[in-house]
Amino acid sequence: MAVRRCLVPLLAVGVAYAAFLVGFLVLLRLIGPEYQHSDNLSRGVVFLVWSVVALIAVAVSLTSLTFAARHLRVWLRVAIAVSNLPVVVVAPLLFVVGIWGLQDYSASFAAYDTAAQVCGHPPVIAQTGWGAGYMLPGAFDYERQRYTTHDRFIFGGTVYYCTAADAEAHGLRPFP
């Protein structure tokens, strides 16, 4: 009985690290080069799920550590506490990044749909930042780029204009 009680803190923090590995492998499978808005959704869901699982695992680990502390050697207590520290630091950060990913996903759809309603037709997509330019509806990359307006990990961004003349008035040139 005492041996199982002593293993719980170590196994619980191991669950957090195993969940991180599984989440990383899922992200490698889901995130691709094609659609940034779907990457936002994947990142948001995986980070939120991992951070909740990790925080629950840390809570179980530290709570069970307090009950089993007198049966453990000092070095093992310190090792369990130290192994919980990276999870305690990273999990809240990834929780916030996960929420950002879900917000970016929904905001991208809302921005494109609003621009299409305002213009009355598919808008011109303009990329700002490095390699600024614009593309017209029907361009080779239009479908892939239309929902990429909100991403906190890309410098620059996407802006919608109703006409190519509006984009050129802002100093943008058409993409080749």
C-alpha cells in the first residue's frame, strides 16, 4: 500500500510529460504548410487540452506528494517537486496560446466574411510586412490565404480591400 502511494506523485508528473509528447506528435501530424487558419485551430485545441491535463497531473502529483512525503527519501521528494516546475511554468503559457489560437481561428473567418459582405464580392487580399503585395480573387493562392488575417506568430498580416485600386492606393503591388 505504501509503495503505491509513493509512486503516485511520480506517475502523475509522468502523465504530464507523456501528454506533452502525445500533443507534440499530434501537432506534427495536423499542422501543415497549406492552411494557416486550420493550424490556429489545431494549435489552440492541442495546447488547451495539454495544459488542462498537465495542470491536473501537477495537482495530483503535488497533493499526493504531501500525503506520501514521510515515506519518501528527501532526494526523491525534491526530484518530484523539481520535475513539476517546468510543467507549472509552461502549462499556463500554453493555455493562453491555446486560447489565442482559437480566437485567431474564429477572427479570421469573421474578418473575411465581413469584408465579403461589405464589398459585395470576394475582396482583394493584401499581405503586409515582408513581401507586401495583393492578390485578386481567382489567383492561384487566393483560397489558401483568405482566412490568414489573424496570427500572432506571423509578422505583418492580411488586409482586405474591395478593389485592386484601393490596394494600390496604399502602396501595394500585385503578386507575380
